[in-house]
Amino acid sequence: MGRMRIKDIAAEAGVSPATVSRVLNNRPGTMSDETRARVKAVIERTGYQPSNAARSLRRGRTGAIGLILADMCNPYSSAMLEALAADAGNRGLALMTAVSGNDAEQEERACERLIAAGVDGLVVNSCRAGDEAAASLAAAGRLVPIVLLDRAVPGSGLPLVTSDNDRLMREMVEEIHRRGCAICHLLDERGRTSAIRRERARSFERELAARGMTGGTVALASPAADAARQLEELVRGAVSPIGLIAVNGLVLLRLVEALGETDLSAPGTLRIATFDEYAWNRALFGGITTAVQDTAGLAAAALDALLDGRGTDGPARTAVAPGRVIVRASTRGN
Amino acid sequence: MGRMRIKDIAAEAGVSPATVSRVLNNRPGTMSDETRARVKAVIERTGYQPSNAARSLRRGRTGAIGLILADMCNPYSSAMLEALAADAGNRGLALMTAVSGNDAEQEERACERLIAAGVDGLVVNSCRAGDEAAASLAAAGRLVPIVLLDRAVPGSGLPLVTSDNDRLMREMVEEIHRRGCAICHLLDERGRTSAIRRERARSFERELAARGMTGGTVALASPAADAARQLEELVRGAVSPIGLIAVNGLVLLRLVEALGETDLSAPGTLRIATFDEYAWNRALFGGITTAVQDTAGLAAAALDALLDGRGTDGPARTAVAPGRVIVRASTRGN
DNA sequence: TTGAAAGCGCTACCAA
DNA sequence: TTGGTAGCGCTTTCAA
């Protein structure tokens, strides 16, 4: 038995294609229960599946949404993919995925490809910044609804879905302060600055000041040996433990590499906390205190924004999912 | 300017829709260069994009391929997603992703959903086993070409794309043997056994025997404290260092957790190696010797199998990408 | 409550 | 080398 068409089902059930279509689309109260039952039986028996291509053509939408991830090394990306795939599946949407590898040009191409493929909406964890990028994204956003994930692109006018970084940062600084640190540093990447890392840095400095603590934002040097010297410098002559917060999973990785070349450790001289829950966070230093994002909440917010946004043409809103800080041995002290 | 149709382009260029279609699809040598140029100019100028839905309906294929991943915690999954997304993008294919979370029922549903969505092929990193699963996958394979990734499903008759686990295991045992270990254990998960883990265990024992080494396959106990005791037992009274190979990234994670509760370390009493390259492998123990899979090669092989397989209806073949072992401090000794 | 029929936008066959 | 046109499978309006 080859692929069936709707007219085959119609013939089999002794009705017209229109009636079969009404059954398939659950148009209620538009036909007799008897007819509906007969059609349903035939559909069931034959295992008929409507052609998605034909539906898409006729309805003008595909039921697919696109996802552009910046970086698969980042645990955040894996977690968001998992959450979005699950949520999209439950809503009957297909998820088309692309990975930009933190390359602006690849991101733009992926954007074009997904729109050409006919996605009904786009979730973008953008690696782009600047006016040109904002314009390009805004233009794409005129073709199809777009929601930015985690990283804002100022000037694009696109809605953003993100965690409450202010609150997460406050809780982390609070935890480190509570454990007896008077000094705390935020470890950032050297080079490319992203909107989200800047936002975290601002929150950090505000929280530091609010508690009368000292320290600041530090760009971690790049070869591990250099970073090791940098860290030794930071703790030189410290009388109380020093707090270190990694601004993301990548920086934490570099921190661990660097610490391997020193005698420093947590929770000895150091109190370490980080953003991004990674499987290894449970194992390193007996467990690293971590700010975890509410990926399921973020995924739901992103899809809601995409689907609801269809009607609402108001100003771009920012949706926020709270997240929480998991306290582990790396800040608890011995 | 709303969405354009092919007939608008045709009118604009003063040709027929058929000619525009021929230009769009690069049918070479079927029209004068002059006509082609004129049509191209109009397409360029208007920014016309053909409707993918209409193409799909007409051509009978969608240009999308489905990917079902078992587990986003596994670095293997992230790496393969990245490689497949890149390769599919280069071939002009869209990638529809689903995650089963190692749940057989979810995997089956994802399979149905993707087929209903009209994918032209399916790459499945299956978490299923047994006759029922094999039958279900074989049935799906009759609807659309399917390639299994990494994990075989015996009885399904579906082609498999995998790394050369034999060779990787041989190189790892060789490395550990060369570093003075007479005893080596393969650390496996307790519980669910997968075809690939069994295959690695077989290779391991063969290589052990070939070198007159002792040791064997050990299921790592589950709470970290139990695992810690288990490991202490394994090295009790050892005179030369003990080799440990983690059968996958998850087991390595548990091993690291367990070691945190002991005095053991690598490359001291232990020589540790693992499958699956994870960012952390570079940092832990000063670097962990790792068998990395050739994800780009695997991705290419999977897509080739999917697209070529269309014609070839021969017996299910297994495609192999070699991979390689990266030697790091955890086996090199001091 | 049901059916007939007009397309959605494109491709490919056949004719010129 | 080019154009006319049927039809991919479905939804939806209009008519019965």
C-alpha cells in the first residue's frame, strides 16, 4: 500500500474530501457523529498520515520553528536545546537547529537558511553585536517572528528571553560574603564582550559595593600559565579567603586549568562559584557552587513569545525566568 | 511588497514561469545566456525566495533530515549535533532535532513526529534495544531511510555509523601498558547495557589478554562513596600503577566524583584514560588521555549513508570513522 | 450536515 | 530555446 491521499480516505468512507479534512482538523459540530466516526475508523484502519508539505502550502505555515545556537561547548546550549526540543514537541512543533560556532557570518547564513526553509519563528542565541548585526536581525524579524535567547542585541528591537542575572549574581555574592570573603573577583573572558557578560559585570560591581567588599572584574589571561600567575597575584598576602566568580562555563574551565598549575584550591584559600550548571560542577572541588538557569522556563517563555507575539505588535518585551543558586562545597569552606 | 510568486518574476522578466523555474534549479544548457541573465537579474533585484512548502509538495521531498539524540548530557551528542548541523547546512539540508532523554517511548514518538513532519531521512542515536524496538525501527525504516548513530539495534537491519572502537581501545590499552601498568580495569555503568559498551568491553578484554595484563570490566558502584570504596579495593596492595579506562564520559564523571572521596589520583597510583572528549578532559588531572571520535567524519558518513542509501538496497552496512587517542598527563606518569 | 471546486506555488512534461 | 499547463495533497469558501 503506497502513500494515501485524502481522496482515498474519502472514497473509502463514502464521503467527500472536504468532510475528511474537517475530521482531520477537528472542526467541531459541523457534521453528524455517525459520519465522523466512520471517517475516523477509516483513518485509523489505514494509518493515513496527511502530507505536511501540502498542509504547509495551503495553510501558509509549516509548524517548524528554528533554533540558532552560538556554541555547543557551552552547557547552556545543550540544556536549552533539550528544553526547547521537549517543549516544541509537546506543542506539535518541529525544531530546526543550526549552530553558528560563535561566528557572525555563519549565524547570518543560518538565519537565512532557516527562514528560506519556512520556519514559523526563530529562537536565536546570537553571537552578534553592533549596528550592522542589529539591522540584519531586525530585517529578518520582519520576515518571521524572532526571539533572542540569553544574549540581547541592542538596537535590533527584538524581544529577549533571559535569566534574572541580577538576582543570580546577588545570591552568589551574598553566599561568598557569608562565607567570610571580604574580597571577590568576577572572572571574565578577555576579548569579545557580550551584552550578557557586561550585564553580569554591572550587577557584580553593584552587589560588591552594597556589601562594602573590594575586588572587581578581571579578564582571565589566556595561556593557563599566565592565568595561574594572575591568580597568584590576586591572592598574594590575603588574610581572609578570596571569592572568585566565573562569569560563564568557559571561564570556569580556564580557571580550573590555571589552578592546576598553582597550589591554590577551593575551598581552601579560595571560594569559587560559577554560572552554568555543567555535569562536572558536581565533581570538581567536591562540588562547585553554581547559578543554574531555569531552562524549562526559558524554553516555554521563548516559544510563548514566538507564538503569542504573532498578534501583539507592542514594544519588544524581555521575558525573565528566575533560576537559582546551588550551594556546594567550593564556597562552603572546609 | 508582499511575498512574491514565481509568476510575478516571470511577468517581470517577460518569460514564462517554466523558464524561471529552470533558472532557479540551474538546469544548464536549456536556455540562452541572455534569458538566464535577465531572469537572474529580476530574482536578484526583487530578493525573490521560492516557497519551500510548494517545492516540497511538488518534488515529494522536503530537504530536511531528522536527528534523534539520546542524551544531551553526553558530550558525544553535542559534538555530533554540531558536526551534523554544519554538514547538513553545507549540503543545503535542514536538520530537525529531537531529544529522547534515553527514554524508549519518547524516542519512538520523536521518530513518528519527524516522519510525519516529512523528513527525507533520519539519524538515530537510539536508546532502544530488544525485538520490539528493532521491529519498530525497521518499520520506520520502511517509510524513510534511517541510519543508526553510535548505537546499533540488533535485528533492526538498519545501517550503523560508528567509530572504530576496536582500534581506539587497542591504542588506549597500549598507552596504559606502555606506562608500566600490569593491571587495567574498564569502568562501565551498572544497569542498562548498550551494544556499544558491550563492544568496547569485548575489545578491552581481547587487548588485555594479548598483552598478558590482568584486570577486567568493572561496573562502577552508584553512590560516589560506594564507588570510592570499590576503587580503593581495586588498587589495594598494588605494586605498579593501575590503569583505569572509563567506557564513556558519564562513567568518567562518576569516577572523578568518587576519586574526590579518596586519596587516589592520576597520574600517581592510577593511569586514567577515557572515551569522549569533553572540555574538562583538558583540565582534570592536568589533562586526561582521551579517545576522541572523528565527529565530522561520522557526520559525513551518516549523511552519505542516508542520501546514497536511497538507491542502494543492499544489506545494511556499517560505516566507520577512525578517531584517535590524545595522550595527556593522566597516563604519562610524573 | 455535506459536497464541489478553486487554488496555495512550484516543477516537469509535452508542444511549439 | 521557450511556453502552456496539469497536478502535487490539502483547506476552505460557497452552494446545496
